[in-house]
Amino acid sequence: MEIQSIDHIEFFVEDAEEAANGLRDLFGFAVAGRGGVHTGMRGCESVLLRQRDITLLVTSPTSPEHRAAEYVGRHGQGVGVIALRVHDAQAAFAEALERGATPVAPPETFGPEGARVAFASVIGFGDVEHRFVSRARSGGPFAPLIEETGCDHSAEGLFTRIDHLAVCVPAGTLDETVQRYEEIFGLHQTFEERIVVGPQAMDSKVVQSKSGRLTLTIIEPDVTCSPGQIDRFIAAHEGAGIQHIAFLTEDILTAVPKSTERGVRFLTTPQSYYEMLTPRLGPIGVPAEALRELNVLADRDHEGVMLQIFTESRHQRGTLFYELIDRRGARTFGSNNIHALYEAVERQQASNVTGLD
């Protein structure tokens, strides 16, 4: 199958309006539609959000039978669906089943001739589903039972698209998860790394679609070492799940202060990191002092430079958080910054434990 891009991400939450307002206020997403009992939805209500090429659907259950109710009860709020744009959702679904996928929802086609939308779902990892989506025309209706505002948000916002998603899986399941993505979804592995941070260790592999528009960084803890953040994620989330979502931005030096003004709280970085930045990377086209003021991290690969920063987690279980990433030619994921990220998360978690703010 050919995965063209991420069509949308669906969050399962306790209160769709409240969660959508948070994404709107903090990250500048615009409300593009709503669905609920008034539109014919059963068992849930949803808010549709858009920004440039990013589409988010925020869904809360109104019935205990809805899948979102089970998800929120087990994991708390989080990503329940990663929807994949394909040429033919029905064909992709059939192909995935032939390759061993577990079905969630059979193919359904909605809408009038010339603007039809088809959905079909299978399990991806844990209980997170992949919804195959095919659309007769770009810019057509998002989905049935979602009343859209009619506003065009394609040119608005600081973030252009979802760069990648980081997935935490239980120890011993990394290789089989990667294998499933290769065999069922046609992704290919592009990178692997063992990361050691003090007494903690973890292994990661990156899988990507041929289009380059679906990228998953999959991480498992090394249980032969001291328990660390990935172990804590698996315990708090009660299984595999999305650890963070990376929003691609064209100008991180603008996106960070504007996001901060909106109330986003970013992880901090020790000043010693910036003292070694130029000796480590050489000239990167951005003054180290500008990065220091914003706590932005930098790395380089053979293609170019990458700038990134991570938010604090606002999740009640301390699991899900976000990343802003600015790619200036670089295609990798800031391996040299992993230590800085995990040390920053440790500081945040220590602060939460001691009651410091």
C-alpha cells in the first residue's frame, strides 16, 4: 500500500470542548467543525481543528460503549487514532488484513459523488488504530456528521505539518513492532540507536513511509538497566502509546516566543549545553545566544541543521507532550540532543515530585 500522508490525528479525551480549547489557545489551532448528537453522532462528540496541513479531531465519549470511553479509562487522554491518507481505503484495508492486521472498523464510504470519503481501520500498535482514509477530492468534507465552519485555515498558523510521532512500547516488543510496520503497512526502517542516559538505557528505531510523510520513532526501555522515563511512560499509560507529537515549523525562533506568550511551557536546558554548541557543530547559521535565550536545541547531520524544543507535559499522568522542530536541511532526529531532552524531563519530574514550580 502507498501511504501518502497523515490525514488526521484523533485524540480521545474526557471533554472534547475543553481539550480543543487548550490546543486552540496554546498552539493556535482553529476550530473547523463540530459533531455530536445534534449532527447525528452516537456515543461521542467531536471538535475538528486545523492549522496549515495539520488536522486534529478531538473526541470525548458520551456513552460507555464508545471506544473513546475505554481508551480514556485505561490511558487517560491521548492519541487513539493515527489516520493515514491512501489512494483507496478499501483496498488498503483488505491488503492490511491479508498481511496480518487486526481489523477495527470495516470500510465505509460517505458523501455525494465527487466528494466521497472512505474510512476503514486496523490496529497499529497497542490499542492505537490506523484509520485508512481516501478522499475523492482535496478540500472536500472531512467526514460525515461533522458540521464544518467553512473557514479556510490552510495558510494560517506557525506549524506546517506533523513531522513525526514518538511511540513508546513495552520492553521486548520493539523489533516485532517494527517488523509489523514493515510487513503490514509497507514502512521501512531508516535509523536505529541505543541511547544511554546515566543508569538508564533505551533502544529506538525509526520507520517511515515511502512518501516520507509518516514517520514513527519507536522506543523501548532496556529493563536490564535502571528504570527510566520510558518505563514510567509504559506504567503510567498502561501500555504502548504516543509519547510526543512533533509539529514542523518554518521558523522556530518565532514559534517558541509566540507559543510561550500563549501559555506553552517548554523544557529548559543547562547553559553549559550552549557553551559546547559551536565547538560541537560548527557554524549553524543561528547565533548560539539566540538559541540559549529560548532553550532551543540544535543538531546537524550530513544534510543540514535541525533546531528543536520540547514542551513540558500537561497530561495528568505526565505522559503526552509536544515537540517543535525546524528542519534546515536535516533529516534525522537530533540524536545528540536525546541526553538534553531526558535530563530536562528528569528535572521536570523531580520538580513535580518536590512540589516546585
